Amino acid sequence: MDLQDQLKNLFPDHEPEETHNPEPEPTVWLQDDPLLCKYEKRRGKPITIISGYNGAQSDFKQLAKEIKQLLGVGGSFKNEEIIIQGDFRDRIMVFLQDKGFAVKRVGG
């Protein structure tokens, strides 16, 4: 007996509503030049910096949030750059390429 059958037994008069989940619209990113993905050490800690975005600042902040959630790490958005804690250049570059960005690796 699955959950739907159990609910029908508990509430026989209830008619379930048809749920319509519209697909979210794909995010459109406007980018002319490739994003730069570089690695630095600050105060002895490794960080990954993504810069070179020329679209809306709110879109870049949303992208920063998605990257931090994907990696499960902290980071920030400052001075037109996304700063991610740790060296995640490879995973970030794959994620950005899947989003449709051109990405260029800088350094090492």
C-alpha cells in the first residue's frame, strides 16, 4: 500500500487537485568574452576566483550562489568577482561550460 492509497483511506471524500509544475525558464546568460577562472592563495588558504562577466550584476550574484551550492563551500561576490573557498577550478569550469559560458583557465 503506497502513500496515495493510505491518504485515500484516511480522507475518502477528498479529491486531489491536479498539480501543474511549470518548467522553470532557462536562465539566459549574455557573455561576449570568456570568464576567467584562476587560482590564488590568500593568507595561506587556496581560493578560486571567477571574473570577466559583463552581464547584469544580479545574474552574476545568482551564478555565485549556484556555484557555492553545487560545491558545498563558502564564498563571496566582491568587486565584480566570485571568490570561492578552495581550489575547484575543474568542477567550476565544467559547471560553467554546461551553463553555456566560455571559460578560460588562468595560471597553473
